[in-house]
Amino acid sequence: MTFDAKTWREQNKERAKLHSARHRLRKKGLDLPPEILAELERLRAEKKAAGLEKRREAKNRWNRENKELRAARRKERYENDPEFRERTLAIARAARARRKPEITEEQKAKRLQQRREAQVKATRASAAKAALHRQEMGAPPSPKRAPSKPNVLTEAQKAAPKWKLKKPGRLIALCGWSGW
């Protein structure tokens, strides 16, 4: 599409007037009057703002379309660049500190009191539950030891002197023979 000066002049009559006035005055070697200069500056500022807005919109669109790519790049930089990581962590710490509510001494004391009351209440409930459990179960049975079996000796073994007693067979030894 080619540039058509006639169409541009029809669409931008005010700017065309300003440009032609500037051209006429420059031809005569005169400076522009302050009102025309101010109007030109305003038009330049509007054009610059429109360009910035257009670039910002294009950048936002690219960011939305390439979200995963941006995240991967940022993660890689975070892992490989210690300065960037430290700066990111410092920003996060500052944000947490800003969001953290300020607590007065009265609020701290009140929270501590509530915590103690809750702990006492929980202890009482636990003790009551344990008492109820003990009632349901009855008295705990005392542990009873099984009576130990006496070693049975034959008459010959009883009559023999202690130093002549022989150790029983290997199987009995493995079962726990510890002498008569």
C-alpha cells in the first residue's frame, strides 16, 4: 500500500495546517510562533504516547503467547545466576515484610493468653479421654511371669560329682543349656 498525500491531508487536517504554516514560515526564515510550537509539541507527545501504547500492547501479547518460554528462561537464569537469584529473593523478602501486619504488644499478649488457654483445654480433654478409656478397660492386668521349669536330672547324674557332669548333646545345647 502506497502513501497517498491527498488522503493523509483529508484525514489529518489540523496537522496539515500546522505543517504548511511551519513550511511557509521557514521559507521566509522566521521562527515559528509559540502557539504553533506548542501545538506541534502536543502532537508529537500524542504520537509518542500512541507508539508506546502500541509497543506495550505488542509486548503484552507476546508475553501471553510465550508464557512457558519466558518461565523457562527465568528459571534457567535463576538457577545459573547467583546475583539474579539474590536480587529476586531480596525483592520477595521485602514484599513479605511489607505485607506482614504490624502487631502491637497488646495483641501479642492476647494471642499468648489464647494459646495458653487452648493448651490447657486440650490437656484437660486428653486427660478426660484417658480416664474414660481406663474405666472402660478396667484395671490393667499385672504381668505374670511363667514359672521356670526345673532341670530334671537322672539318678546317675544326681549321684555323679559335679565336675564329671557332661554337657548334653548339641541339640540340647543349642536350645539353651546353661549348666545344671
